Amino acid sequence: MMQKIVLIGAGNVAQHLAPALSTQEGYEIEAVFSRHIARAAALCQKLPQSTKAQSHLDFNQSKADLFILAVTDDALAEVAQRLITPPEALIVHTSGTRPMSVLSALAQPKGVFYPLQTFSVGKKVDFSEVPFCIEAARKTDEMRLVRLAKKLSKRVYLVDSEQRKSLHLAAVFANNFSNHLFGIAEEILQKANLSFELLHPLLKETAEKASNMSPTEAQTGPARRQDQEVIKKQLDLLQEKPHWQMLYKMLSEMIQEKYKG
């Protein structure tokens, strides 16, 4: 039996998830919602012609049995309060930080369908390698979500709301903070009239090692070696950027403390 899906949202997550879902046998995206109808319509152009764009949250006449809320974390509770769906439809969100209970305003079955990945417009994602973290209030719904996730990815996990908080926090350190450090590195190189491309092989090797060995074992650098002379010289280079200097000093001290003795 064909399962129909409604996607609530047309942002980064939806832009990547919708085309991936639309190609799965046995599933059909019935509609895409956005407050801005033009955004929903633009996403629908990437999907089969039967997919409709909608700018209101009344889906009472919908034939869909799965509603995926791919909206911002701050908007989840409000959208859940306003959403009208068939009584037996399964409602899930894609947030890494919000618990399943954020959907408590809904009487319908609830769950979480969280793809652990960074999504940027214009950057294609290989969903087969994206971890999908599944949670549901009912075992039957959990099995439904796992089945769908396995259509997209070979990495599917059962992760509850408390575990997902820690998972997202770890992801912020591993992705968001590290990317900001990449930005600092880029500015340092630009000031020296050097290209950030010089670091590309190093970044690839760092990610490769983190994927194949413990980051604790992979740590290198002057702080790991307790090389105070190099640390002092590099701190001096950062005198014009006191915030960067403070960050360098704090991170170096943390690494030194971890590996001392």
C-alpha cells in the first residue's frame, strides 16, 4: 500500500529530505507546507507533479498517514498547536534538540525522525551515510519509522529524547564549533595572503582519523607535546585578535591538562 507523506516546512532539512523521500518505492509526498507559498511551490518543482504546495495547516481532508515537521526548533510547538491532520496520522519532527513531548498538543501518534547531518543549500547529501535517530510513542510507529529510515540510510538508530540532547550537544562541538575554527583559520591565512586550500588535505586527514580512531589517541600539536615555546610564539601572533588569543590559550591549556604526565 502506498504511504502518503506531508512535509511541513521548506527549509534546509526539507530541501534535502523531500527529494530523497520522493524516490522511495511505496512512498509518495502528497503536499509540502510553508507559510510562504512560493517556497513550498519551489520545493514541489523538484518533486513529482502530484505534490501540492500549501500555505495553511489544515490537512483534515488529507490522505497522508505521516506528517514530518521539518521546521525550526522555535516554531515546533506553535506548528503542532495549529496543525490539523487525520486522527490516526503519525506526526514526527526532525529536531535534534526538542523532545518528542514538544508535540504534546497533538492527540495523534507522535515520534521523531532526526537525520544527524549538517544541511546547506546547494550541497548534496548522501543520505545512505546519514544516521537517522528514531523515537516513537508506540512500538508499531517506531517500526514504521525505522522501515522508512532504512529506505534512505544504512545507519538507523533508536535514540530517545534524553539521549538526543547529548547527541546534539556532541554534534555542536564536532561540527558547528569546529567549522567556526575553520573560519578563524581561513582569516589567518587570508591575512598572510595564503589560500585556505592549503589546509584541505589536513582537514581530510583529521576527519579520516576521527572516523577510524579515538580523537583522544589522534590528538597532535604543540599543546599535546607540551611545547611551551611554540605556544608562546603563536599567542604573540594573535595579539591583534584578543578573543582568538584567549580561545587559543584556553584550548591549549585544556589539551595540556589532559595529556600532562
